[in-house]
Amino acid sequence: MGEKLQQSDRFPSISLRFVDGGTLKLPDEMDGRYLVLIFYRGHW
């Protein structure tokens, strides 16, 4: 298991794949200085 991010840590590079086939590379494709990520697994 990875370590938690601390204040002033750089966000690790990750690539997210969407259901429709699109992708998003973070933090490279961030539009602004700040970003909020919410991971919601839905109801299982």
C-alpha cells in the first residue's frame, strides 16, 4: 500500500480510463491550480 500524501507533496502521475473509452492523465491534464478528486464506487 502506498503512502498518504502530505501537505506540499506532488500528486503522483496516474492515468484514468472512463467508461466511454476516454482517458485523463493527472496531474498533466489539470486545467487549473487546484483539483478535487472524488472516487465513488457506487452501490454494490
